[in-house]
Amino acid sequence: MLKKISCLFALVFWLALCGLPVGASAIEAAIVLSKHNEPQAAFLTALRSALPQPGAIRVREAGTVGESYDEAVLARADVIIAVGAEAANQMAERSGAPILAVLISTQNLRALQIRYPRARIGGIVLDQPLLRHFRLVRTAMPSAERVGILLGPQSAPLRSALQDAAIRAGFKPNFEQIGDSDALLPALERLLDASDLILAVPDSLAYTPNTARPILLTTYRYRKPVFGYSQAYVTAGALAGVFSAPEDVARQTAEWLAQQGTGRIDLPPAESPRYFSVGVNRHVARALSITISDESTLADGIERRK
């Protein structure tokens, strides 16, 4: 009997040394993808690599929207990690488990929370803190003074916050607001006349795959750069942009998972991205005769300006 008690004490002591609560079981996280694509695959790979304490958190794939789901994995899950808006929407419709949405915009997350008031939905959003964009511009173009910002119906409510962030970073913001696509180029040209550069902000009317080409061609004609909000926009022709890559979001998600416990899932309503990446389009920099630092130097500059 004494030997059994001694062994039990040793086990409890070993668990305490490992930082694990006695009797703790692994957190079960079910991953649901919106689609099979490179960003979502990169997120999943990076999440597995970033998880602390192997065995304390079990991440299992439960399926992809439009395909069959592993119902056993979903049923066991303490939390569902929904990658993208489509996965979050599907899980809100069919599961009662807590849902953490990732690789999602603030707007899409808020819409889901309103559409499914009984569902437990939180998220780590892609939208950068506004001041971070202006810090990138200040680091990349120290002598710039005037920032042009084109607003559409979705981004118009951000005007006051954008103005405050611009002033904090030492810029004079110029705004133009449009209500339809016909007004886009005239408004953009007025901004270019009055500004040193354009800062793009997410908006389903002003900045879309269809408007990217005319916007970028017009800014080239004026010899003024655009700063984007995604890697795709930088690739398309923006001079530079700050954004959270799938690996950045995976790191933050892993840290969040490490703070949870079985039976205790604290969902963030809409957590801003903690980690970020910077992209630079060297072809655009050369075409506009702009000397710009490399990505890591720009990222360090953003951090130093905090």
C-alpha cells in the first residue's frame, strides 16, 4: 500500500514539474477549413509547429466546407478553429461548440455574430490596427506629409479613427468618399492631386479585384505610390503593405490555445492581430524611383514607433 502511495506521489510531482495540472487532459481542437488553398494549408502547418507542450493540445482536422466532416472529431472538440468566413458560417449553423474564427475580417466576424446570436463565436481578425499602417508609411517614406484615403460604404465609418491615427503618426489625411464605382476614378484623381501617396483600406466597393488595375494604373500615371493592406495588393502593384500572414495568425492562435483549459474556453470577441509581416514590391519602387528599406527593416521601424 505504501509503495502505491509513493508511486502516486511521484506521478503527481512529475506532472507539477511539467507545468500540467493533476488530472488534466488534452484540449481537443477541431480544425475546419473553408477551402483547400495555400494560405489555409500554411495556417494549419504553422499552427501544428507553434503549439507548446506536445500532447497538451490536440489539433485534429475535421474537414472542409463542401466536403464531408469527421463528426467524431467535431463531437469531441472543446473548441472549433474555423479557418475563413465560410467555415465559421458552417460551424455556427451546425455546431454548439465554441468557435474561434481565424483568417477572417472584422466585418465578416461581426456579421456572423449578429446572424447567429446563440452561437459562441470569437475570432482573431486580419484587420491591422490603423496606426500600424501609418507607421509603415512613416518608416518607408519619412518625408511624406499628406496621405490620401479613399472611402467606400464599408470603410466610411472608419473615417474618424483613420484621421486620429494619421495625425498621431504626423500626417495630414485627405479623404474622398464614393457611393458607386463611377465615382471612383474622379475621386482618386482629386486625392492624388492633394496627396503624396494613397493608403488603401479594405472596402468592397473601393478596393476589389476589378478596381485594383485602374487604381494602380492611375497612381502610376501620377507617380505616387499606394500602400496596401494585404500581400495580394502588394503583389498586384502597391509599393508596400502591412498584413498578418497565415503563419502570424497561427502563432497567435497557438498562444491563445495554450491559455485555455478543458471545460474553460474564453473566446475573444474580435482580437486584433498581434504579429504581422511587411511586403514590398521592388518593381514598383524602381518604377517610381523610390528608395525603400527591406521588409525586416520596415517591420522593425513599425515596432520602434510604438
